Amino acid sequence: MSKRILCRCEDVTIEEFGKAYRDGFAEMEALKRFTGVGTGFCQGKGCLCESALELARLRGVDPAQIPLTNIRPPIEPLTFEELASLDLPPLMGELEAALPRTDPEVGP
Amino acid sequence: MADPAVTILFEGQPLACRPGQSVAAALWDHGVKVLSHSPKYGRPRGASCARGHCMGCLMRIDGVPNVRACHTPVHEGLRVARQDAGAAYGRPMQSALSGTGHLLPVGFYYKWFTKPAALSKLFMRIIRPVTGIGRLPDEAAWRAAPPPPRSRDLGRWDTVVVGGGAAGMAAALAAEGRTLLIDDAAHGGGQRREALDLAAAGDGDPLAGLHRLRRLRALLHERDALVAAAPHVTRAPSTTVVGCYQPDMLLLRDAAGLSVARADRIVWAAGALDQLGLFDDHDLPGILGPRALYRLAGRDGIDLRGRAVVVWGHGPDQWLCAALLHARGARVVLALDPTAAPDENALATARRLGWQLRTGLRPLAALGRAGSLAALRFDDGRNGTRPESACEIAVICGRGKPVYDGAYQLGADLVLDPLRGGYVPRAAGGRWDGRTPAGLNLTIAGEAAGATLADLLEEVTA
Amino acid sequence: MIPLPEGPVPATADAVIVGGGINGLAIAYELARRGMKRLVVLERDYLGSGSTGRCGGGIRQQWTTAENIRLAQESVAAFEHLAGELGLQTFFRQGGYLMVTEDESHLDSLRKAVALQNSCQVPSRYLEPRECLDIVPQLDISRLKGATFCQKDGTAYPFSVVWGYAKAATRRGVRIFIRTRLLEVRHDGDRITGVLTDRGEISTPLLINCAGPWSRSLAAMVGVQLPNRQERHEIMVSESCKPFLDPMVISISDGIYFSQSMRGEIVGGIGDPDEPHWDRPAQFDTRSQLRFAVRFARALTAYWPPARKLRLMRQWAGMYDVTPDHRPILGGVPGLEGYQMACGYSGHGFMLAPMAASRLAKQITGGGPDAIIDSLSLARFSRGDIEADAFVVG
């Protein structure tokens, strides 16, 4: 049966994405976890941008207003034995000690 | 294949293939295009991006699940088999679900059988075997295999440039201090360099009338030579950035394993990904983007002789794909998007080389047979007519989607801009040049910053 | 179900709950269920974005203090029916918790813990290392000294639980404002009178602090000093495989934990003793570190060697809100009217929240004193009445 697939990894069609939106999963963070877009093997390389554009269309807003969902490391899947082969890197704080840094704004 | 040197076992059946090919390409040459089935609807999938980003080619290779067949070179005796994603209760069940999508609405597993508790528990037990893609690795694969080589520390650099295309090479040449230039291609010049070289060597000199592509080729060769001669630049060929960690750390992978590099300044010029559009059944095996074609028809050298290939789209990549396919012996059908504006020389080249030319089309649907592509159906802007073009491969040459993951992870401020193809630097003018909140000097350049190949060519011509 | 913020916040509310994680939403739901009206939940980002959505989803009853055991036991009982109550699957699955140690000196406390747990009717048992193989066949037991196991422990999917509470609370009239920031708390001497948000002012007699790692700074806004400190912890998921692992495996020697989600991924993390602690939100840092991935990979492949060939897909970090005795702080503060809190869960808010919320809501709505809440009040620290829970992992 013919389908317009939005996210290949999780088999989410564009119609299903719209249905989840109408079900009340109105923002990207919830849509991502409810439908699965962006959480499969490609980690969103194939669908996050497309999904955010579709959400902007559904909501009738400028795509720039859809907050960017977190893209978490790594960029490609890494086997645990590869990772275990690495020397233990220093803590991020130690790495940053030499670099100037502004704290991101955070509050309750 | 004239002199096959390597035999692999595909689901127990020996297949002869060329050394150096990827498993996906070897299977393609033997007519195996369906490499996996999607988890929910059991849809056939194949090597689609050929760059290790999609899941179309995840297979069980040498007893290890979820291995990317497009990124795994063949070796003697390699065992490869399709996996049974989702099919805990058989593929017929999946097909039934696919036909009755409305009975299995998205997120159904969140909503069904929430009570009573016993039914909810039973439901968990029923759906659990359906989840997951591969089965655990064979014991021999994890117990006996030697551990990977110890990682290497490449140390600290003044500049690391990610991406060896036109933008990356320019950045490396302009950089000050010790500079590391990383690219996943084996040669300088990025992914289009090899495609251009192969196209130029084709019968009838396909690039002869394609002036912009000839200029691009000359430019890539020239920059490549300058980079090779630049004493401050060290190359890391055949190397992929597999992770970016703040404030300034890059995790790299090449044939020898992982390595770590740090830098005072990072230039993110990682290019763009193919964007196939959202027409019906665009996930059928046989539908590719230009970057996938460069890989499969280039380094992987799949057999294209006599195959009908539709190249749809607009812009320089469309013409490069057509020229490459011509050089590889395919029968080229050029289907131009209504916005395409090829010059007279390009059209003359198409006529001279016998490419079928169709204009004013947008893809509507892919039509399949036996699980892979048989034809592409178009919208020609007229009511009622839906022209089709029979083909084994369709190359969709739309706007590239900027690669942003690494730049984002390093701390760049990005914004979604469809006019620039996806997530691009927020700053006006497209470039991002400045310090991240963690204090790294970061530059985003080239296609990763939302530029297109056409933009680059204009810049060069000017 | 997950409302978008629309317009200004209401001018008045009977209670304002700060924090759209499992605690805030569960308390809002429980209060509404007990008849309270005009409830408002404020969430600075999206639902579950703070600590709930970053956690591993484990639910265990194997603790070393009676209060934690009691709360966890009640929570497990609640999780068994929660999907039906909320109208959304929680993916609660009782695959058990296998707690292992490589340290001879832990064996005594493991045995004592099992005795205490059994006396509270938690069906845990002590295992010799080789008995662990019946539960996780490919576990490398060569360095293990002992273990405990409880089949009734399990895991659930945090986002689903959060959405379920949000859905059930919304149905009962609770108004949830995501992407809304609390700017100030209004108080009139020793009485809470309202809050100022970036969507307007709300006049309210009751403020409930469910702000997780931000709870300390929120408490400071009303002059309450919490002894909590905030710790960064990282976690990851692997690629997805067919089911192979039933329980959550955790080690009290090196702090690794891992389980297999309903989607087939390994979900796990490991604590890092060298991580600095934080004491103000501006320092919270949830960026991912390569160091974590390396430490986790080393530990996972050592405990469970088949993982050598599996892949890490993504990693992220979250904050623990840790109290000196690793137990939550519940209830109010003497001398400050209209202030309640449910915080300081020390990394275990997801598993303890349903019952803590239910007890707290009962007390707030006039259900009378509650011995457990009393024993977990802030006052315990000044009374010096503290007994730390030993089994904090991750």
C-alpha cells in the first residue's frame, strides 16, 4: 500500500505525524517521542528537519519558530568495544578551564 | 564482472564480488536490492543514502546485527543476511498492518489495553518481541574476535577543517597554523571530485558541453593540488567525524579505528545530505540522491550498463549525475523540474549523448515491482495526466540538506530555514563565524552553511 | 494532551505547582483528584525536560531504609495500575532488578538489606554470583562477589508516565503552562501570596516546589535553605535489538546500571566520582561528554561482554537533586504558610514520585498527618534525625 513516509527508521507517515499533532502532541519534543521521529537508527538525519517543517506547516507558523530539538552525540553509532578502546578523556570542566566561557542562561 | 576475486555468502548462497566493493554494492550487482524491511510496516528498503546515515542497509554481517552494508567492504567468506525487524509474528502480519494502517494508528502502543492491569501486562508481553531490529551478536563474534586497536590521540591543532570539498579546502588553505583537513573520501576534493573524474573519462566526453561542471572539476583539482603543497595542512583522508564533544573535541574514525583531535578553531564544512522529498513510496529501493549515486557509481562501481535511470531535479548535481551515469553505461532519462533552467550547451550535450529529456515534472510517486523501483510517476502540472518513466534507479536531485549535527553539538546557534535547505547558522548571510558559548572558535562554511553547488559555481565564475 | 502555552497565566489559582516533571504533574493530578480546583503547573521548558525525561526509568524496592522501601513498594503497586488510571501506557515491565557487587565488604549490607526488605514484604533474595547467570545468562561473573534480586522491580517509560499524568490532570481541569518561567515568588511575611511568571502574575495561597534540581534556588526565593546539592549524571541508549535482557542490572561497586527498554535499546548510565557538584542552576551543564561514553563502554563490556559488538546511539545528561541522606524532602516548613515541596529525590524521583505525590496531596487536602512525610520533612536535618540510604547508583 502506498505511503508517504516521513521517518523511515520508525515507519512514521506524514499523515500519522499530523494525526499525533491533532491528538494533542503539539510540540516537537513530545511528537518526537510519541511518534518516534528522530529516535531511530539515523538519529534524525533523515527526518528531524522534515518533521519540524511539517509541524510548522500544521501550526501555521514560521519554521524558525519551531525550537531545535537536541541532536545528541555521537554522530554515528559507535560500538562499545571501540569506545572502550579510547583513553579516558578529561572532565569537560578541565577541558574548558583554558577556554573563556559564558554560562548559558538557566533559571527555575 | 570480469575477474571476481572474493566470494561472500548471502543467506548461505555464494556470490562472487569485486574486492574493495561494499557489501551493499556487491549485493546490488547480483540483483539483491532489498536489503532490509522496515520495522512496523515491513516495507522493503535498500541502500538509500550509501553514506551510513539511513537504516536501509542494516544487515547481519559475520554474526553481528545492524551492520551498515553500504559501509562494510567485502572480504572472502563474509556472511551476510537480512534481518527480521519487526516481524516477530511473520511478514504476512506486517503486510496486513501496512494495508490497514488505520487499524494500527501511530502511537497505538501508548493507548491500547491500558486496563485492567493484567491485560496491560499481557499487551507488554505481546509487543515486546516485535520491537528491536537485530538479534544479539553470535557468541563467536564477541568472544573470539580480537579487541579493536587502541585509539590514537592526534593532539591539538590550530585549526581542524571537517570536510574536504571546495569549501573545506578553501578554509584549510586560508587557515593559519597547523591545520588538519578531514574528509571521508580517499582522495582530495570531496565526494564530487571522483564523480567528475569518472564522468570526464566517459565515452563521448560527457563534460565537454557542461561548462560549469568542467569549471568545478578544474577548481577542485586546483585546490587539491594547493592543499597537497601547503606545508601547514595535514590531511586525514578516508576519515569520518563520528562525534563532536564540547568544548573542542572531535572523535574520528578511519580504517585503523578511533582517534581524538582537539583544536583552537574548527571549520565545519561537512556539506549536505541528499533530500529525496516526500512523494509516495520514496523509500523504495532504487531511489537515490546524487550523493548516494556518487558513492555507488563511483568508489563502489555498481554495474549500471544498460540500466534505465531517471535523473530528476534541477541544478548542477543533476547534470553531474547524468554525466556520471552516462559514463557508467546507463540509459539516462533527464526529467527536469519546472524550476530547472539549463543553458543551451547543457541541452545540446543531452541531445548529443542521446539522453531522453523531459521537462516540467515533479515526482508524485514511486512505483515498485518485487520490492524495488520500476517507474517514477510525475505531475506535469496539467490536470489529469500523470506521466510515468520506467526505471531501475531514480536519482532525486533536490536541494541538499545542510549537515548540522556536529556544528550543533559544538555549540553553534542554528535556525530552521527551508529556503536554505534546513538547519543553518542563524547569523545573517548564512555563515557562522565566532565563538561558541564554550569558547571554541567555530566557522560553518559551504553547503553546511546553506550554500548550494550553484552558489559556489557562481562565485567561482564571478 | 501536551498543551501549548496559550495567552497569559490565570490571575488567581488555588495552588501553583512549579515543575512539569513527574513530581509536579503527579501532585497536580492527585490534588485535582481529591477535589482541588484552579491548579496551575509551570514548566520552564517541555514536560519531562528536567530530570524525569532524562532518567533511566527504573523502579526498585531494594533500598536500605524503611521509608524508601515503603514509598517504593507503594509506587510499584501504583505503577501496576497506573496505565489504566491515567489512560496511557506506562510500559511498566517487572523484569526485576539484579544488584551486583564486586566488593566483598558489601556482602554484609546486601544481606542486611534483603532482611529489611523481606520484613517489609519485598520479595528480594540474596544470590551467589553463579546464580546470577540464571537471570542474565551472559553476565561475566568472574569478578562478582554477590548479588540481590527482586523480580517485582522493573522499569517504565518516563515520558509516557509524564504524559499520562498531564493528560489525566488536564482532564480534571489542571492548567499546564510549558515554556513558562517563574520570575519571582510573592510573599507577605510568613505567607505565600503569589508568583510572577513571564506570562503574567498569579495570585495563589499555595506554592508547591517540584522543581527538581532547581528546587534549591526556588526555595531560596522564599528564604528556605535546602541542604541539596546538584550532581550531573549521564546516560545513553544503544541500538535496538530483539529482547535479550529482562532485568535492570546495577552494580553498587562502580555505579553502572543498564536495562533493555521496550523498544529493544540498552538504556544505561554510570556515575563518575570525579564529577564536580553544583550548587546554583546557572552552572547546570547537561552537555554530553566523551568521558562518560568511554567509562560506560568499559564497564558495560566488562559486566556483559556481548555488548562489545553493539553500538551506542546517543547519550545525554541530567541533574540529580541530592540530599545529605539520599532521601527526598517532602512537605512544608514551619513558620512559612502556603509552601510545600517534593524534591531532593537524589536520582530516584521517577520511581518514588507516584506515592510521594499521593501522600503529600492527601496531607495538603486535609487528610491528616502522615508519618512518612513527617520523617522526610526538611526539619529532619536540623533534628539530626537522618539515616542515609546506602544504595544510590548511577
